Amino acid sequence: MQKIYRRMASIAVLVSSLGYGLNGLAQQSAPPKLATNKPTPAPAQPKQLSPEQKFVVDTVKMAVALPQSDQQDRLRVLSTAADVVSTIDKRMAKSFWSEGVGIESELVRLGQTPAISMMANGQADCRAVQNFVENLPDNAALRAEQSLIGAVTTCEKQTVDPVSRKLDAALSKGVVAPRALMATMQAQGESSPWSQEHFAKMFASLPDPKDNAAEAENFAAMYTQMASQVPKDVATKAGLQLLHWLGKLEDSPLRGLAITITNDAMKQALGDEAYQKAMQSDVVAFTTVQNAGPEREIQRPQEENPSVLVAMDNQGADQTERLRSLPPPMRAREAAADGFAAGTSGNKQQAGKYFDVAFSAADEVWDARTEQTGAASSALPPDATAKTNIVSKTDAASIVQEISEAAAQVDSVNALTRAQKLRDSSAQAISMLAVARVVASNAVAK
């Protein structure tokens, strides 16, 4: 029995050894793997930013991260941020644009006119723009006029048809957006059937003159652009309709200018004989032209732009006391000009004093800003913004931007610190982005 056990054990050892040998043989006889000549792709390296570019990107990120309780302010911040960072980080700029166009759409839906349109900055996602246009209520065409102009200009291929349909629907409801119509006619082609038809439709659907007197120049300009492109009978009828409308406006230099422009365009488009015949057939139009009065200078609101040259001439004397006597808007701008002049002349200590005054005045301006839009503030007397405390939201943003740019030209890091100390977070963001814009521009200029 023991012999049998010993023999079985020997067989087991032999089988085990044979198995190991076969495995080894199989491993040895396996065909070798062929070497490949393809190099292992290196991981994509992030773009190396210059110190100036990193400053810009970091500043933009900080500015956009600040909260804005007012959606109009948020739109201003996003639009500026996208513009400033677009040459450095297009993906970041696109994300700002995407958020901004959503806010723009919501403002229009709520019955507000966006303070700024992101459609016109050249960074549009055309699919989103098209979606914006198609979802726009018909009666909102005038509120969204700047957005529609940007859409048809930036993404003409995708939006010219939906914008055309939207303007057509608006016209049928008596809503006329003259600048958007003009831009769309240019995109469609001034001699196209759509443009010809809607030229006639627009002047047959002019809105209430009392509520739309500010559009007189735009209507006259549109008539001038298209009158020679349409049949003479259409130009005649549209011209007479416009003169009727202008005749209902209160007397003003703007009304007189619009009448003169329209009358001259009719003469050129119709020729003398047809023009005289048209005037003789319509007493109201003829009377409107006769009562237009002599050409008068139009008093347009002007901003007080402080002269850096004057500031340079005043380098020998401290201007602090004089600045304190000025209203906040003018004080901010004058102090910034003095600060720029002192700083670029090498006197950074004096420049710092002036910028203290400028940024303190900017806080006052921001606190006192009104709900007026740019159009509403145009009714103010000339220089009102600079010489009084009457400041629209648009003006306040411009002042903050202006003084921040002046400070950044002297010392960008110091300017950023000042921006971050402004009382309102929206003002902080606008100021920081102004500093970033200067740094970005100076880096490109090097």
C-alpha cells in the first residue's frame, strides 16, 4: 500500500512540474507585443498668462462675484466684464454673456428697457440670440429695440427673419421701433419687398406724437434713407404722413429740424414737379413746412468734461478747497483730472489727495442717483448732471468708471484698492472693471 502511495505522489509531482513547464513554454512562445511609434499625448497645458493678464482675470472674477441687487447694474457689470476679458479668456466672456442675455430678456419681459444690450458686443451665441428674439412679446419691440438691432447686426443669418416677423407683428399692434426697422431693412436689402412694404407700413402706423416726440429725428432719418428707394407714390404718401405727424408736435428746434430733413428728402426723392404737386394737394403738410420756422440750434445735454490740460496748468496750486465747493458729479470728475495730472507728473502724494476727493464724491453720486434712464435724463437742462446733484443711473456708472480709469493710469493697484472701498457693491464692481480695462489696454499697447 505504501508503494502505491509513493507512486501516486511521484505522479502528482510530475504532473505539477509538467504543468509549470507548459505554462512557462506558453509564456515564452507568446508573440511579443509590437512597439508603437505613436508618442503619448502630453496633457494640454493651460495658457500661460502674463502678470498683467492675470491681474485682469483675477480682477474681473472678483468684480463679477460681487452682488448687485439691481438687475440693470448686474447687466452693466456683465457686459463690461465680458468685453474686458474677451481677448484673454473667451470661455469666461461667453459665460458672462450667457448670464447677461438672460437678464436682458427678463428686463424686457418685466416692462423695462435694458440700460445696455449685450447683443451688440460681438460675442453673441447666435442660437441664444435667436431664442431671445422668438420669445420676445410683440408689444415689447420698442423696449427691446437696442437688443433687436444688436441681434440683426451680430447674428444676421439666424435672426433677420425672426426679427422681421417680430417687427411686423409689433407694427400691426401700433408699436413702432424705427431704429430696429432701419437696421432690419438694411439687413433685408433696402430694395427688397419686405423693406418696401414695411417702409409704407411704418409711416401709416406712427405712434402718438405726444408720447414719442423724441423719435422725430429717427423717423425723419429713416424717411431720408429709404425715400429714394421706393416708388414715388409710396414716398409721397409716407412723406405727407410724416409731415402730418410732425405738425402735431409742440414747437421746438428738434421738431423744426425733423421737418426740414423730411421736406428736403421729399424734394430729392420726388423731383421738383412731383414735390410741388404733393404739397398743393395737402394743406396740412404744406402748413407744417411753412411753420417750421428758421433753423435753430438744438440744445443737447452735455457732460462737463474736465480738461486735463487745465489740470496740468494748475499743478502749482492745491485745488482741494476749490473742489470741495463743487457739486458731487463735477467734483468727482475735476478731482480725477487733477489726480491724473499730478500722478502722471510724478507727484503721487498729491494725486492721492485728489483721488480721495474723487472717490468720496463718487460715493455721494451713487447714493443720489435716480431712476432716470438715459432718455429721460436727456430732458434735463444742459450740464445739469455735472452742475447739480441730478444724476441718472447711467450717469453715475459713467462717473465711477471715469474716475477709476484716471486713477488706474497713475497706479492700478492703488486704484483697485480704492475701488474695493466704495460703499456700494455695484459701484465697486464697475470701478474694478474700469481698472482692469486700463491694465488690459496698457498691456496690449506695450
